[in-house]
Amino acid sequence: MENLVSVIQSVKLDDENNTLVLLDQTVLPNETVFLELKEMEDVWDAIYQLKVRGAPAIGIAAAYGVYLGTKKSSAQNYEELFEDFKKVKEYLASSRPTAVNLFWALNRMEDRFKQEEGKTVSEVLAALKEESEAIRAEDEQICEAIGEHALSLLEPGMGILTHCNAGTIATAKYGTALAPIYLGQEKGYQFKVYADETRPLLQGARLTAWELQQAGVDVTLICDNMASIVMKEGKIQAVLVGCDRVAENGDTANKIGTSGVAILAKHYNIPFYVCAPLSTVDLDCKTGEDIHIELRPSEEITSKWYEKTMAPEDVKTYNPCFDVTDHSLITGIITQNGIAYAPFNESLPNMFEK
Ligand code: MRU
């Protein structure tokens, strides 16, 4: 079934023009605008401003950004190019701190650079371009595999709650938490999806509700504080969310508000699943305590969505962008290599072995 969502690519390289083409996620659903970026500073800004967002899409954009940034170098040989590469990498790494996919993609680009030792500048640049494209292409397959594993846990007609946007536009294709919805849709599963609006930046309302509606999925938008009532009324049989970093013990950072949804799901005895490519699993973080939570500007809370201010002038704010869901609240972590169950510090490392 072809629709806008099945064909849209939120992050891609325009090969001929050496331009990163990004779907601007800050203006959806009102406008569908594609940005054409040539400079690494523009890529940094697009990541920071959430024009491209969602852990896998951030990683893909950063990989392309490394290629575009390194391509501007005037280096004459491998060693000089590596010095410039390291500066580009360090710069892009400072765009957002929580999604480990950013650092994973940058490190993978560095590994590829090192494999090209002794090659000419143009050969190394060609390798960087190839690697960034491989990261994008692999993500599409990974998301499909996550979707298939997740779908094996679901029954036709189920009510599914999701938080934030872990959909096709947050990845190369399909999404993570929304992948089983799309795969189920193709099989006629007729899920009923409830999308939390996801304050303060409304990724649920603006992005998840938009992309599911475009794909013809039965989606109902709710405010964040309505999750309890829809669960109590028996409308939800499973919660599916994406994530930005999973620690070795299964503690999971995802969009602010996710941990509250997990606590509610436990209360109502509803399974709570986290969907994660292995590039989001960070075994170097032993627990959620080790995960750096991004703090964002006050204006996102006080003055983002109305012409007038939404709060008293100069009121103090606290705007953590993610929270950590304790592993004890998570039923399973669905990766491309299978579903990890507790104890996660045993099952997650095993996922990398498959
Ligand atoms: O701040 P955002 O919009 O980048 O946050 C995104 C999320 O929290 C997603 O759930 C997560 O990155 C997974 S996307 C497949």
C-alpha cells in the first residue's frame, strides 16, 4: 500500500549535489519541507533544533554530516585529513548528548576512516560516503526486523499506546516502536493506536499522529495526562516506545514522560515494550544513572506554541528532555536480533552475539 509515509525519507544524501536532504520535523504537520544542507554547521543546527530527531535518524544525519564536513578539508594526504576529520567528529558530537546513536555513528565513521589508512584523500572521502550510506541502508533493515519481532507479541485489533515519535521519520524507514504497526497494517491487523501528545515539543501530536494518519492507521491523539484513563478503560493492551539509550541493566532513556507511562502500565498490568536497534544499547552505561539527560531551553515550555507567553514572565523552569525508565518496569526490549527479557544484563549482551 503506497502512501506518503511509505515513500517519505526523512534523511538522505543527494549524491549529485553532495547535499544532505532533511525533512524539517519542526514544521510538521502544517508543512512538508525538505531542507538541503551542505555545511556541517547546518547539520549540527538541524540536530540541535530537532529538525532531524529520533535516535537512529540523528545517527544517520551525523554520519552524512561527517562526510560533508570532512569533504571541505583542504588536506593533501591521509594524516592531514584525519586531523580535520577528528575536528568535524568532535563538533557534531556536541549537538545532542542523550541518543547514543549519534556517538555510535560517529565512531563507526572513525573506524571506517582508520580502515582506509594510506589511501588518498579522495579514496577516503569515497569510503566515508559509502559508510554513511551503509548506516542509512542498514537502519531500514534493522527497523523492519524489530517490527517483525514486535509483531509476534501482538494480536489483531489490539489497543496500543505510544509516547513521542519512534516512527518512520525518526529512522531510515518503518521506525522502531511504530514498525510493527506498519507491518501489522499490511496484514490487516487493524490496531487502535493511542498517541500521547508528548509535551513540550509535541512529537506525538505533530509527528506520530500525522504519520499514522497518513498511513491510514486508526490513531487517537490524547494529552499526556490521559494515559491513565485510557488504560483504566481497557483501551490499551500493550505499550510500545522507542528509546535513546539503553543501559546494560535495561534502564532505558526515552522522551520525557516515558517513565510515567511505564509506571502506569505496571499499575494496570499492561505489557510495556521498548524497541531498540542495538546501536541504541550502550553496554558502557551500567545503569540509567550513567546516562546524560539533555536539558533544553525554558522557551520550549513557556512560549513555544502561542503568540503570547504561556507562563508568567521569568518563571523558573526545568526542562529535562528525556527520563529513564527503570528496568523493572520493562516487559521486554525488542531488538533486530530478538527480544531481550530480564535479567537484561545477561540477555542484552547476548543480543550482540547473534
Ligand atoms: O527529542 P527527540 O524527539 O529526538 O526524542 C526522540 C525519542 O525520544 C524517540 O522515542 C527515540 O529517539 C526513538 S526514535 C526511533
